[in-house]
Amino acid sequence: MNDPSTRTLGIVYQEQPYNAGTPLPQLCSSFVTPQERFFARSHGNTPTIDSESYRLHITGNVRNYLELSLAELRNRFPSYTVMATLQCTGSRRKELAELRPIPGELLWGGEPISNAIWRGVALRDVLAAAEIEPEARYVAFAGLDEVLKDDEQVGFGSSIALEKALSPEVLLAYEMNDQPLTPEHGAPLRVIVPGYIGARSVKWLGAITLQSEPSHNYFQAKSYKLFPSYVTEAAKADASQGQTLEALP
């Protein structure tokens, strides 16, 4: 469903999975976007996660495998706040589609961009506790949402270079604007990677894997890539030849 319908709290493009934004006049009325107006981008249905039984797994090229509850994350590591803007890579896709069709994609306007104050623990502190092994070059994230692509269960995942992961602004966030995350915004825990496309800030975080190469997840290895202008159908292109989208322009 690509034709949005206006709702009280925004513009809903899809109910399942939930994808919605806020009309730009409302969005621009506040520098910090209230959580109820913050855009929602999902590739699968919003999972129901019990925060008490939730566990985060840190594995891969680490000396110490970690399994942390939300309480352990809060109590074991210092908390930090970071103001960061997230933007969906599909922002203004509707305008691009006027030049050339973009089949199978949500035709967003300018709504999928919002700014918030995030609270959580620094990813680098958690990685330090896991003790990174020398061969690690990338940090991969896996969400707990179920995502189907071409009738195959792929989940949602992403990765960033270790250098970026060790930057102090990258958080494992559990609060947004001094409130607990809501389910549609990644509760109980999500990654916040300031300055990168929204797809790298994985929601409903279930696992962190240290590895020597980028994630092989569909949304890292095949999707969210930039191709030369002569490539007219990304679905038929050699994904390995595309440029991985990371830093925002």
C-alpha cells in the first residue's frame, strides 16, 4: 500500500508492517520530535518482547561471550544521552518515483526524519567488556523482528565498521526523550548510530556479533545500496557492485 492515509498522529503508509510519518508542518514545530510524532519504519511486524526476560547476546570475535538483561545493562554500564537525528534512506522517494518507477517500495514523502534525545549505554563500553579479538573488523546487529523477503525469513540486520562502533556517540538506547522506548521505536533496546542512515540503527536488538566482514543480512548485503546511474533495476543488479549506504550526505 503506497498511498498514505492521514491520521491524527501522522501519515500512515502501512499498518502491517507499521510505517508512518508526521506531516512536515507538525514535524517542524519542535526541534526535538516528541515520541508520538517520531516516524516509524519497519520491515516486519512489531514484535512483542517481555523486558523482564529480554536478553542481549554479544558473540563472535570476542573473548567473553555476554548475555545481558536490560537491568544488567543499566546497572553495569554508565548511561549517556545523545541528541541524534534519524532519517530513512527512502526519504522523498515519492519525488524520485515521478522520474522513474520504483516498484515494491514505499513512496515516502519528506516525513521519515526525526530528532530525539536518546539515553542508553555506550556500545564501546559493552564491547570492551566482551574483549574484542584482533580479527574483528565489523560489528553486526540482529533485530528480533521477523521479516520475510521473497517468502524467505531473513530477519532484519545490519553492520557498521568497528571504528564507528567504538565512537562514543553510538548507543544501545533504552530511552527516548526521557521516556522508555515504545514498541514501534524498538523497545526494549535499539542501536543508535548518529550520522548514518536509519537502517543501521537496528530496533528490537537481540544480538551483537563481532566479525571480520560486513553482515550478510539481506538489508546490508543486498539492500540499501547505491548503484551507478546506468543500473535501472536494482533487483536485477549485482549487489556486490553496489556502494553500501552508511553516512548521511
